[in-house]
Amino acid sequence: MRRFFLTLFLLVSLTVLGAGAFGLWWVNQPLKLPAPNVDLSIEPGSTPRAIAQAVAETGTAVEPQLLYWWFRFSGQDRQIRAGSYELERGITPRTLLNVLVRGEEATRSLVLVEGWNIRQVRAALAKADQLKPETVGLSDQALMEKLGRSGQHPEGRFFPDTYTYSKNSTDLALLQRAMRAMDRKLEAAWAARASDLPLKSADEALILASIVEKETGKASDRAQIASVFANRLRVGMPLQTDPTVIYGLGARFDGNLRKKDLQTDTPWNTYTRSGLPPTPIAMPGKAALLAAVQPAQGKALYFVSRGDGTSQFSNSLDEHNAAVNRYQRNRQ
């Protein structure tokens, strides 16, 4: 009888050791995926067994019961996070569990570029990979209502940056993040404004920053360009900046700004109207925001492009005309 139990014990021990060895080997073997990349969605509240089943339902060649017991054996089965994941060829049960526990969701990224207007932003959202289009078809007014900013114009209200997002995130959620980012950047800039700034509110700073963003060809000129516009505001001189005219033309602008365009009145035409336009004309970046609230010291009222990205600044109209002749008309 003792020999029988000893034999039984040895058989059980060998079975356990064999199972352990198999398990150690199996968790490090690449799973057979139906494609190089496979999407896996785990809903909040999913049980470890349901998660193992979800992996199998992607078409991955794995026994869900075996995967479930691996989750349980690891002691991390309750630490798996809900989310949208992307399984890549070569992933093993061990690395799969690590990905799910760390919540390493599949992400994409979208770049909102400094100087873009709202039409360009919405076009980029429409083309973004794996971003649910909740804003398609909404008017600008309806969009801002969805974002909780009823009555506010959307132009310039989103901070230009690179935004990462999970698969199946919505474009509305991304815009919400960009809007909050602009709120923070604008608040910080306004708090750091110069004491003699000829602006009444943070919204006016945002408008001026958008003009500075569109007018700046070289970063080192940004604060001086902001200074020219601030000086013009102080003396009541029209801003006379082409980008505002172009913005007012909208889809009618064909790439060629004509004299008649400068004379055609719109709410954004700073040749026909004094002061700031009613809204921003683009998304300003952090540097443009800071330049708008901390313009360079100086008395310049004019600037003209030198043709190399930099600008020539002048205090008087005579100086400006001479600069125009030199740099724009090639007259010495």
C-alpha cells in the first residue's frame, strides 16, 4: 500500500511539474493572431473570464479557459484595465497581461498647428484615424454649445499642440481637451501681462495673439510685431493687417489679396475698421500669447517683410515708405 501511495505521489508530482513547465513555456509563446494588428476592446466591469473570451473572439488562436487561468494564477486578474488595445504580432500571454494591467491602450495622435483656423481644425478632425466623428455636420454655434460655451465663437479657442487619443475616442472629447488647454495658457499669459498693455481683457489678448501668430515670419520678431499693434491701439491707428482681411474673405480668398479686398468692409477688415476684430483669426501658440501680453518696448508703428522671413520696423511713415521701396520694390 505504501508503494502504491508513493507511486501515486510521484505521478501527481510529475504531473504538477509537467503542468508547471508547460505553463511556463506557454505564457512566453507568441499568440497566433489573425492579422499583424488586432483590436481588442475591454468594457468597464468586464470579468477576467469575459476578458479572456474577448481575446479569443478577436480571432486570436487561444483557449480562453487557459488564458483565464493564467490571469488568475498571476494574481493580477483584478488589475486589468478597461480600454481599447491593439495586439501586435509577437505578443505572448505574459506580455498581453502586462499590457492590460498597465493600461497601455492603442493610441493615435493629431497635430493642431499654430496659425490654423477653425475650418482647418475641423478638416483635420474629420481625417483623423480612429476618431469618432461626433461633430460632423454641426454648425460652429452648435459645436460650442456641445462644448458648454454657448454663444462663444470657436475661432482661436483651441490650443495648438499634439494630442494623443485612444481608439474610438471622440473628436468632441479631443476638442474639449484642446479648449481647456487654451483656457489655461491664456489665463497664465493674461496674469503675466505688462502693466501698460492697451488691452481690456484676456479675450482681447487672444485676438491680438492670433494676429501676431499670422503676421510673424521669424520667431525673433514676434514681440516687436506685437509692439507695433499695441502702439497702434494706443494712438487709435487702424491695425491694417492683411491676415484679418483674408480671414474676413473666408472661402472667397483665392490666394491673391487685391486692393479692392482691402477696401471691402467686413467685421474683420482692419483697414476699414479701427481696433481689434471681433474674434481671433487663428489658433495662437504659447509664444504668440506671451508676445501679445508682453510686447517689446519701442515706438515702431510699421513693419514690412525683408523677403527672408524677417521684418523691418519703422517709427514713422517716411521710414516705412523707404523700407517698402527697399525691400518690396527693390529701390535703394
